[in-house]
Amino acid sequence: MKVRGSGSDDVGIFKIDGIFSNETNEIGLNKRYQPNTGDPSENFEHAVSIELTWNPDSQQLEGKWYVETDEYHGQNAFELIFDGLP
């Protein structure tokens, strides 16, 4: 199943594309920052890879984000919490 979205954070405005698997309850996302938005010291128009797995105990998707650019590379924990239908 395809996943798409957009939003903003302290780095800048971004778009998200990804895939969710009903079989494994895993989701892979690619978060790409738009140029000239947000914090110019952090926004390199870069992509963030996000890999998550559904945790039935906490009722949320949990995993890590990864960034690899010439300016920065790192990873850390990531949680995606579903708060219901709009």
C-alpha cells in the first residue's frame, strides 16, 4: 500500500512517499525537504529514510530515521502515533 503525505518541522517543509506492508506491518518512508524552507543551516534539500514496524503493545509505529549527506549523517529513534480519523 502506498503512503503519501506532507508537513513541516523545524528543518523545513517536506513531502513523504512510502510503502506499508499489511503482511509484515512495516512501513518504509522517504521524507524529502523542499529547498529554501525552514532553517537554512539544517535544510540541505536532503532525504530522510524512515523504517518503522507496528508495535501492538504501544499501538504505534516505531523504528529509526537515517540521514546520509555530505553535510550530515546520523540516525535516531522515530515514533509515528495514529491519533484517529480527521
